Amino acid sequence: MATVIRSETHPGIRSYEEVNRDVLKLMSRPGRAYFILLAAILAVLGLGIFAWMVQIVLGIGMSGLINPVGWGAYITTFVFWVGIAHSGTLISAVLLLFRARWRQSIYRAAEAMTVFAVLTAGLFPIIHLGRPWIFYYLLPLPNQRGLWPNFRSPLLWDVFAVSTYLTVSATFFYIGMIPDIAAARDATTVPWRKKLYSILSLGWRGTDREWKNFTRAYLYLAALATPLVLSVHSVVSWDFAMSIVPGWHTTIFAPYFVAGAIFSGLAMVITLLVPIRKIFGLQEYFTIRHFEMMAKLILVTSLVVTYAYATEYFMAWYSFETPERHVFWNRLFGDYWWATWIMILCNAGVPILLWFKKVRTSIPALFVITIFINIGMWFERFVIIITSLAQEYEPWQWQNYQPSWVEMSILLGSFAWFFLWFLLFMRVLPAVSIAELKEVLPVPLRFGRRGARSAGAHGSEEGRGNE
Amino acid sequence: MAHDNFAAYRLPLVRLERTPAAARTAIIALLVVGVIGFVASVLTDPTRAWRAYLYNWLFFTSIAQGAIIFSAATIMARGVWARGIRRIAQSTMGFLPIAFVLLIPIFFVGGKVFPWVEHPVPGKDVWLNIPFLAVRSLVLLGILFYLSSRFVYWSLRPDAGALRDRVPDRLRGVYDRLTRNWQGQAVEEERAERNLSRLGPALALVYAVAFSFVAWDYVMSLEPHWFSTLIGPYFFMGAFLGGIALTALTAVICRGTLGLEKALVPPQFHDLGKMTFGFCVFWAYMFWSQYIVIWYGQLPWEQAFLIHRLSKPYGPFALFVFLGLFVIPFFGLLGVKPKKTPSILATFAALILFALWIERYVLVYPSLYLPDTGAVTIGWQEIVTALPFAGLLLMSMVNFATRFPILQQWIPSADKEILLTSGEPVEAVAGD
């Protein structure tokens, strides 16, 4: 008899059976709270859509964009959401390759978040266009006018980077879900669900051959997705760094943005999982250990971001370049000092608390801290974009920018849009990976326990314990 | 250990009984030839000799410290796969105090090495002056090396206690010092684990800061008008890669000479290969992130740095660095088999170390010997200067292996949890 018969990460889960029951239960008839939440979200989304309509009808002048500050809250929010999208792939793919033993129950939710965050981010360049109906100018489509996008522009690289990321992360998300969809298919009695899951599960039966191909495909996709974690936000950072705007043109931007993205993404995972855990009663699935591990990663990435801040300021001083020095001085003590100090406080200051184990293992504390981080990371992009543009090389051009109500409404609407997808996802697809969770639970037969009978879709897994 | 559930996971306490004759000969030859060569080099062209000295110091300090950080990283990340190689990575510890001492001469010959001594940059001389440089370098590296030594000490201590009564007399004093105030195996393991978990993050932080300063002061300042925010991370991640490569190479050598075939198994080399591969790619990412921004920006004072390195005669060296640190290891180590085969992995590790040696040359020389006014390629001066450094590093590592067990036997309790459920191979059989 071995000494351990419980999973070290999920000590509260007793059997395979329980996993199927608990996870599939999430998709059953929702309570009233769910619909109230949905209605609230739809109302905010409505506000966002209304604001966008106003901008479309009355023109881009409804935003606060002015002459030197051609990029404002829209691009800030775009970068913010692309950043949020990073933690999902990190948790699902990178931690898989690193054989981290704590990703199983949270990665599905994080991955869903990734896909929805990219969907949200993708809206903003289009909103920012002002004339969204000509967004296809961004795509290299053959056309009779002989016009092509500028392939040397980082903005176009961005189109490719973000759409590649969306494609790969969505594929990875979907492939990983197939065995679980099959389990849902076998369990459900609702006709439309049965039909939907039958189509989505691609006839999965759980044979050894299917598992073999599945595992291999999953591993290859993980290997493919891992460099994307680095590349996407690097390309986003080059939207700025390639230009010679002071405060933008700096070599550290790519790794700095990637670290910031993972930082904000993990913070968002915690912000989301804390209420979900509470509402859906998933305490045994999202354990303190998960939160502590994520908190540690947040701490590490916060230190990287802090390093980047410090280096930027040092280098601005060391450069002895007047515009460079001015921009950084202006950030700290100029018109936007409040935004800069919010950024520094939230991203470099507040996470210092995570050095303490007591804080890392306190869910209310983590919830509050991660909200600060979310705010701080939005302001980071705001500071980078606005302060640099507002006071570039020539003082006679200087002009400050103020976001308008339209921009703020669309920002709020984007949160609603993101949460809407997430809420729908929670009800339609298995939000915790059933199959992978079982991999880290003690095998029932091996430990002489009452053999738990799982749903048909994972029949072969039990067989594996027998061999 | 009657009721030891982890007996099967415990690695044997292997120690090199005496310095192998070949190693002794190699060390003596390296030191003698190297010192004579360096003296000759100083007598013929002191400027060049000290510049060669600087870049060799950068390279050897980088890989020695990088290996320690690698071992700390696997301990902090609870990488139980690496439990057979952590101690091997720590064997470079002895070189760090030597590196500390070897840095000091550079301050006395600063005028030959740093362009800003002869032509001070107005304003920047607040930062770029020898006394301040010496103070900040020695303080930061002092803290870094001290923390490294504490880290190695605490990871060694529980094993030293287990081995204390069986070491030969010549090591008695060392082991008594290592196990001062011994409180019993179980308590000591707990203490060690607690101390390591505190020292690890501190060490990593100080490493990033101290090596950033090294990069700013000994690479970036050589072109006083050039600046790049990424040079620090680029430099210390390169050092980290060097540390991994050095560890891989040493692990393969130890496996053969110490008969560790049971303790260091192919799955571990597979993982070590993955780390090597991964950090080669990461090096390329760092390189590219810096390169593309400067290239695209086309600012004259930034581009000078690249142009110096891409024009003749430095271009081929820079190209070789890119091939040796990224392209060749990328394709070579892509498959599973090369990673699992110790000899192939060691070959790539050696290539990476060599390419990194060239890389540190490319970082230093083109700034000092501008391509259009008398470039200097690698000649006998550069090679003979590398020899004593290599000899001292080898000596430190062999010394470590003759004193201390080269495999870590004690298992931190956090690792035990993982070992039980991770399916890590249990092929290592305890020797005692």
C-alpha cells in the first residue's frame, strides 16, 4: 500500500466518478443568479455597442483622439486584452511541457479566457479604424486597385500575429476538450446538447488508438503554442518599439511586454476563478495550491516588469538624450503623473505582498491584489502610449489627450463582451478538464479502492490502470 | 533509515577519490602555458592583452555563475528531474571567488580597456569613472558570490552530515566546518530546505541585477554613446545558457568517469537537452528582440553598435555566434534521440560553450577595435588568455568533485511529494 492515496493538488476529490459528476453538473440548468448576471452583462454590453454606434454615425471625432495622440484608449485596451490572452496558453501549453503538476483543473478555464480575450482584443483595432467596414484593407487580399498592405509595417505583423494566435489557441482549446465533450455527450439527456456534443466530439469513443493520437496531437500543439506565448506580445510591443518615438523605441520592449502580458493574464485568471469557485462550488477543484502557484508566477512576472521599469528609467538618464529623458521625467512628474504612479504602485508595489505565504494562500487577498494588477496593467499601456505621443520631439506639437465617454463606454462594453462569452462557455462546455484531472488522481484499482466507474468516454483510462 | 520510503529515489553519495592524473596534467598545462602566454602577451601589447583578459573574464564568470543559477532554478521550480545534476552544476562554485579576485586588475589597467577613461564623455563621467565602477562592481558581485556560496553550502550540508564519518582525514576539517552545529539529519534537511527556499529567490534577484550591471559596465560602456535596455537580460540569459551547457557537458563527463550510469539516465539527459534547446531558442529571442528594434529604428548612435559587429572582419564571427548558439543546436537538438544520447548532447553543449566564448568576444572587441581603424581578430593573445581561466575553472570543478558528493542524496520534502506522483524514473539505486 502506497502512502498517498489522494492527489496532492486536489486532496478533496475522492473518485473519478466525482469528477464527472461535478464538472458535468456545471452545465446543467442554471440558477437565477446566472440570469441576473447575464442580464447585467448584456446591459453593459448594450452601452458599449451604443457608444460604438454613436462613433460610427458621428465619426471618430467622438473619441478623444487628437492630433499628436492618434492612439488612445482603444489601442490601450487592445494591448490590455491581448495581454490578458497570454496566461491561458502559458498554463495550458507551457506548463504542460514543463510537467507542472498543478495545471490540470484550471487550464481549461484559463484557455477559454485566452480565446475570449483575443476575440475581445481583435475588436479594438477595428473600432479604432473609425470606418470599421474597410477593415479588410488590413488583409493582403488580391484586389483590382493593386493596393497591398505595407508588409514592412509592424501593424501588419500584428494582424498576422494575433490571428495566428487566435487560430492556434482556439484549436488547442478545442482539441483538448474533445474527450470531455464526449463525456458530456454520453451524460446529457437534453436533445440539443446531445446533438451539439455529438458533432463536436467527432465520434470520440475513447479507444487506445484515439488516446494515442490525441495525446500526440496535444503535445505537438503545445509545442507549437509555446513560442506563440513569446511571439504575439513581442510583435505587439514592436508596434511601438519600431518607431522612434521616445519612450517607445527601446530594445527591452518585447520581453517586457511578454512578462507584463503573462502578469496581467494570470491576475485575470485569479480575478475570474475566485468568484466562479464560489458560485459553482468548485472549492475542491480550484484549491489553495493552484492559487498559490499562480500567485508565485505573478510575483515572478511582477519582478520582471519592475526590472523593466527600472531599466527604462536608468537608461533614459544614462542616454543623455534630451527627448528620452524628458519623456520619462514627464511620466513621473508631468500631467499624467497619476497614471504613472498608479501603474508603478499596482504593478511593482502591490505584488510585493505576494512575498508572504500568508497572502499567497488567502483567496480574498489574492482577489483584491489581482484587481489592482488588472487596473495597473491597463494604466501601464495607457502611460506608454499616451505620454509618449503627447510630448514627442517638438514642443509646439505637444497636446494632452483625455478619453471621451465613448471610449470609456466601449472599454466597459469590452469587459461585458468578455464576460458574456465566459458565462456562456461555463454553461455549454466542460469548464474543468475531466480527462486530465483524472490523470493526477490516484488510480482507483491500483490502490484497492472501490472501483469508480467513469463515463463511457474514459473507459480506456481505467483499463490503463489495469495493465 | 529503516523506514525510508524514498530509498529507491536516493542517489548514491559518490565522490571523486583523487584528482585524476589527466585532469591534473591538464590543469597544470593550462595554467603554466596560459600564464607564460599571458605575460608574453602583456609584454608585447599590453592593451590587447588586457582587453583579451576582460572578455575571457566575462565568459568564464558568466558560465560559472550561470551554472549555479541553473541549479538554483531547478531547486526553486521543484524540478525533480534535475536532482541528479543539481550538485554537478554547483561544482563551479569554487571559481567565483577566483573571478572576484581576477576582476580587480581590470580597475588598475582601466585606461587600456575602457575608452571613456582617455576620452571622458561629458556628463556621463558621473557614472563612467573607475572608482565608482570598482565600487559598484565589487559590491554587487561580492553579494552575488556570497549568496551563491551560501546557497551551495545549504544544499551541501545535509549530505555532508551523512558523509561526515566516512571521509578521509584530509577532508576532516572541511566536513567539520560544513557540519558545524549539526542537529541531526531530519532537522538539518528541514533547515536546509527552509534556507534554500529563502536564498533561492534572493540569489536569482541579485543575479539579474548584478549581471545587468556587468553588462552595462563591461559591454555597453565600451561604446560610451550606445545604450540598450535589453543588454542586461540578453547578457545574463546568455550566461544562463552557458551555465546549462557547462552542466550538460560536465554531467556527461561525470557519468563516464564516475560510473554514474544508473544515477544519470537518458530521461534526465532528455530533459537537460530540452533545457539546452529551449534556452538556445530563448537566446535567439533575446538577440532578435534587440537586433530588430535597432535595425528598424535606424538611429545612427544605436546602429553603430550593429554595424561594428556586422562589418569586416567581425561579421563572420557574429554569424558564427548566431549559428552556434541558435541554428545548429536548434536543428541538432530538435529530436528526442540527440537529447537522450549523452555523447551527442555533450557535443552540442561544447559547441554552445565555444560559440558563447566567441559571443563574448563579439560583444567586447568591435567596440574597442573599431572595424575601420584596425580591427583585431582572435589571435594567439586571445587564446592564451583563455587558458589560465579555463585551468582555474577546471581546477575549481575537480576540487569540488574530490571533496563533495557529486550527487545530491537528500531529498527536500517538497520534492518528495512530487516524486511520489510524478512517475519520474526510479532507476537510481542508493549506494549505501
